[in-house]
Amino acid sequence: MDDERQRIVRVAGARRAKLTRVEGTTSEPHVKSAPSAPTDGERGPNDERMLREVPPHY
């Protein structure tokens, strides 16, 4: 089990440590998908009210 875990590697002169690579992973960042907005016909009973409301700290 310890072989599958990442290890912390200190880098001389750097402020941050690095992690070792784990088998089966990539170094590419995850791409966030755009949130899907409902189409005009897919509105719920409370959608209009929710869009008008503003939190009290605004």
C-alpha cells in the first residue's frame, strides 16, 4: 500500500515541496466544464424568485 502513495520531495532553494508521480495519473489540469443553464422551457416553480433574491451580505 505504501508503494501506491505519493511521496513528498524537498527541493533545495524552493519554497514548496514536490510530490512524486502516481502510476496512472497525468500532470494535466482538469478542465472545468461550463455549468449547464436550463433552456427557456426548463424552469422550475421557484426559479424566478431565486434569481431575484440577493444574499443579505450584498
